[in-house]
Amino acid sequence: MRRMDALWLMIAGVLCAAVAISSLSACGGGGSDNPAAPVVSTPEPSFPSSLTLTQVATGLDNPVAVVNAGDGSNRLFVVEKEGMIKIVRDGVVSATPFLDITSLVNSAGSEQGLLGLAFSPDFATDRSFYVNYTNNSGNTVVARYTAGSNPELADPASRREILTIVQPFANHNGGQLAFGPDGFLYIGTGDGGGEGDPQGNGQDTATLLGKILRIDVSGPAPYAIPAGNHSGEIWALGLRNPWRFSFDRSTGDFYLADVGQAQVEEIDFQPAAAGAGANYGWNLMEGSRCFDNPGCSSTGLTLPIAEYQHDGGNCSVTGGHVYRGANQDLQGIYLYGDFCSGRIWGLRKNGASWANQLLTDTAFSISTFGQDEAGEVYLADYTAGNLYRIDVP
């Protein structure tokens, strides 16, 4: 089995100077019997030549998600894998966790733990938020909590389980949660683990594994299924282990990073006006190449807008956000990175194609990106437990 995804492993090395999107051969490989990768033009000169990473907090324990509450408090909430959520305000990490559910969380596996957090769009009034974690049986749980009378503390007794998904293996749990522009809760699930998706979950609409789910949590418990989904709770399918997706807060467009098997990491995209039903290809394809059957067809599949190889120390993509903060040099650029190599790229629409550029090379184990209420983007170093804001020199 591939090294439990390598999401939590640290490797060093050197990568192609920029991610190859127009041709897999640019990073070494890509057979002629595979469907062609998307064509991209030369990166626009408006990409910044480099980034500055400003440390804003330290002392975190294996951070895996960074979220804001959208309540005007300007707080950042950092999810720690073992089962705590810490508040960061003005560079200070709360001494008392906002939520501590370590007793409910199985974090023993490298990809298990408290993995996701999303605040209700009406959190300022309804005080509700949602978490995604692996329970002590190793299964995925999505649960609802509310903040207590003290806004710095959640109420552990308010827990209401929304959804449980049985996991056949310890790895590929996904874990991302986010509310979309439509007000529905989106949930990222991995294919259940095992090398090559042995159960075929990515393409099987009878299971919730290997999917992006979309549910309506605004009404009676536990949830309703919105009209327009692909099938039941399923909004999109064909995923191996989606590690961080986000919606562009300006356009509503959907960006998703899917961790590859052994060769290709990918970024997927769905415009806001496209509706639901995208099939991103796994396990028929890994990125834009056939995975197991050289004669596979890409008909009906949505191919990635960017991808890169497992060479030069790369191993596991970490999805980010489209920058919508105050710095005009970064405006509209989707920022993402690799957990093992620590590299950060920028991706943006360039007419009918996509432009992609390597922006900086770090020594960080980039486990997640986050966004504050003002649209500034942050990243977390999983190994060191530090939080950084992305700036331009």
C-alpha cells in the first residue's frame, strides 16, 4: 500500500521549476495512450515573483485546518488532529481550547483524527458549527455543535451527530467541510483507503466514499438532500482523497485538491454556474492519465486544471484558496502547495486556459491553508505547529 498517502510524511527534494499542466512529460512521464492533459498558456506576468510568509502564531499541535467564523470577531480557529480546536487572535493561541473532543476522536492513524471544521453561515446568530472526525471505531462522523454563552467556548453537550460513514481502512478519510454559496454543507470523503481503490468506491454511486457530498442542515435533524445533486447526498464523484477544497468567495467557483496514488497530484475545478454532477475520474484515471487500464476513456470525466508529478520530493497536494485580500499582486490567484516538498504554487484563469507558476519553496510540512474574514490566506506547518500569513515582499 502506498505510504498511508504520505499526507503526514516529510520528504525533501527538488521539483520541476513549475508544475507541468500542458504536458505530463514536462515533469517526466505520461504515455501516448493516455488522454491529453489540459493545455495552458505561459503564466501571466502578473504573478508575484516571490512570497513572504509571516509567522502569526506558534505552539500548535499538528494543525490540519484553519477556519474563520465569519462573525466579525476576526478570530482564526485552528483544528488540531488529535481532537482540539484552538482560537488564534492577534497572534495569541488560546490557552483553553474552543472545543476538546479528544475522547471521541481516533487519531492513531496518520490520516485519522479531527479533520474538518465549518461554521454555519448564520453563526453570528445561531452559534452552530460542524466538525468532521474519525471516531473510536475508525469511522467518519460529521457532527453539529453550538458555541456556549461564552463565545470563546463551544458547548460539548450540544453535540448532534449528523452523518456517519463506515470506513473500510484507516486511510483516505478526506475530512474537509465547507458551506457553499448556496448555503448547503459540502463534505469531502476519501475512497475508503487501500491501494488503487480496491472496492471501486470512487465510481460507485451506491457509496458515499470517494465523493463530495452536499446536504441541507438548515432544517430538521439530521439533514435534507438538496435538489440538483448527482445522486442522493452525492454532489461530485471520482475522488481518491480530497485534501482541502474551497469556494472562491468572489465568484463562487469550486477548487479541489485530490491526493494521487503514486504519480500525479491534481487540482480540480468546477465553475459556479456548472451545477452538480462532475466526475473527476478516480480510479479510472489518476490526474489526466489512465490509472490501471491503458485504454481508458475520459469521456464524461472532468479532467484537472493543474497537476504535478511525484518527483523532486513531491508526494501530497494540499488545496488552498483564491486570494481575495488587500494585496493586489495576489488578487484572484488560487494558492496551493505540497505537504512533502513545501512548495507553493499560484494558479489563475488565463482566457480559456489556466496559468500556473511556482511561487516559493519552503521547508514546511504544509498541511492546510486557511482564509480570514478579510480574505487574507494562511498556511499551517504541521510538523513545527506554526501558522503563517501569505504576503508579497
